[in-house]
Amino acid sequence: MPQSAERAEVLKQLHADHPGWKFEYIDGRVVPWIAIRERDARWQGGYPVAEAKDPDELERLIGQSVEMEAKVAARSERCTR
């Protein structure tokens, strides 16, 4: 489990790397790393929440969510042509 200074730095980097997502670390949980995507009127789909045991796994899950959103958006565009 990372120390608070290290954890704060990781959270800061996650915010910088993934705008539009909110990040939390909740000590004492089995799965302490949480990412929540902010939805707006342009929301295309994908997963709005990711939970992981470590920040590397969290980033992988965020990547999958972004890929899913891109696939949904591509399908939506094909349907409107």
C-alpha cells in the first residue's frame, strides 16, 4: 500500500493523464483505487466507473473504457449516415 505522499503523487498524475475522470483512494478497502468518469450531454457510452487494487490496473481499466466509448461512437456515426 503506497504512503500518502506517494499516493498523492499518483493521484495527481492520474488526473493529468486522464482529464474528465475523478480519482480516489479509499484506505482499508480491498479495491482502494477508484476512477469515476464525468458524464455530460456528449456521453457516448462506455464504463463510467473503474475500481482496482493498484493504479496500474486502474489505468488499464480506464483504457478499456475509453476504447469502448470509441467503439460505441463509431457505431453511432455509422447508424446516422
